[in-house]
Amino acid sequence: MPLAIETTNLTRRFGTVTAVSALSLGVRAGEIFGFLGPNGAGKTTTIRMLCGLLLPSEGTACVGGMDVTRDAETIKRRVGYMPQRFSLYGDLTVEENLRFFAGVYRLSRRQRRQCVLETLERVGLLDRRATLTDHLSGGLKQRLSLACALVHSPAILFLDEPTAGADPLTRQRMWDLLYQASSEGRTILVTTHYVEEAERCQTIAFMHAGQLIGAGSPEQCRAELGEAIFEVDAVPIMRAAEVARATPGVSGVSVYGSTLRVFSQTAAGLERDLEAALTGCDILVRSIRCVPPTLEDVFMSLTRTARDVEQGR
């Protein structure tokens, strides 16, 4: 399958700070590609470079066959971009906002009329077309922001945390719209810090401190995790976490609801050693079992490894 987006050693510096470092990846045409990482990981900077809004310091990137350095102005008009912060005009109506963005994308007057109405219907805002944008709820503003990115029918969509702060129903509605856009052949690159949203993508890339630390399908990422995961049900849980971290063979511990997730590169004998260490500290152990990894486990493991490398461990 051809690549809709391709980067090679893509780098962006702001003074002495490197926001994105030597990023090399490929996004297949027609797929939903997820960028997963905490705030400050470099996701937004990457999207801004790919949209032609920010020039790279080093490296190359092609979007829809166009070079982000040479063809930045053309890329801006041909892709759809939904920024993390709303770029809507609160004193305009829903329809006026959409007409404005249709004009920015250089649609003719006839095209504007048709595309605006079709897009309003697509995102479920046709009955709100005369409502001032400032009077919309946060969820409806997110839908309008997505509509502004879709109005010119772009082949490639860049969405920067499109469901941030949304309630579960709004998030589901947004993802239904993204699946619809994907089914029409559009390539979608979406950033998120919600691990459960990464499960909805065909391919995900994990970012940490401006660097790519892992990539693949959700199934592939879980299968290739180089650590065993133990679920430990013990009380008191925070004391149990302290003891588990000090147990030989344990590479990481995280609290997961009312249980612990204990990571180990050598699973043999660890269950026995953990139980002995915990009971030896008068901690009640209800159960210890080896469990399949979640994407959150994968992200925690990759991030911990990246931090260890940074600190020279």
C-alpha cells in the first residue's frame, strides 16, 4: 500500500530545545494512524510540520507526495487540520464559521454552498447552523472544528487530540465520524494521550520526549512487549508497590485500579519471589497471576526504557 505520509529524520528545534528528534515513519494511505504520548512529547510539533505550518530544522517529510519544505502552501490547502485549541470564531454562527473555512480552502461560491450544507449534515449540526458558536457546548464545538477540517473533502486529515476533555458519548460520536471519513478512503493521523483511543487505530506510534520509541499495530505492540506482566492483588496496595519495586527481577511497578501491574524481563520464579517478599512484610496477598499486556502496559514499558536510556542506566 502506498504511503500518504513519510518522514525521514524529521527534526525541529526551538533554540536549544529539540521538540522532535530524528523522526522516521510512514503512514499508509487510507489508514487511521495514532500518535500516542503525554503532553510535551512532540506530537503537536510533528503535526504542524506535516501540515506545512512549521518548517523542519532537519530531515524531510512528504505529505500526499508533496515536500513539506518546498510545497508548504499547497499542503496547507489540500489537507484538513483540526488543532488542539479551537480556531473557531465565537461571534459567528456555525454556518458562517464553516463558510469562512471553505473560503480559506479556496472553494468556489457554488462549491461552498453545497459543501457547507453536506458537511453540516455529516457532523449533525444542520439544525444548529444559525447558532452562535460561543453558545455551543464543548462537544458541539469539537464537531464543528472537525467539520471545518472536512469541508473541502481533503484526502489527508490531521487531528490534534480531537477528543481532549470530551465526555464518553462525545468521544464515541467523534470516532464514529472518523471511521466514516476513513471508510471513504481518507488517511487520518490523530494524536491522543488516551491509551484506549489508540486501540481504535490501525497503527500507533509511541512518542516520548520528542522521539519515536515504538510503533506497530496494537496487536503487534502487545505481542512484542519484551516483559512479562503480573497482576498483584495485595493490601495495603501502596506498601505492596514499594516492596514489589525492591524485589529482584522487577523492572517496573504501576498501580492499576485496586491492583498492581508488575513488570519483569525474567518471569521464571518471580511469582514465588513476589509472594515471599510481600508476605514477609506482613502484606496480605490475595492473588498473583501472569496476565496479557494492555497498550497502557506497552506504553509504560517503552517510556521507562526510554528514560533509563536518557539517564544512562
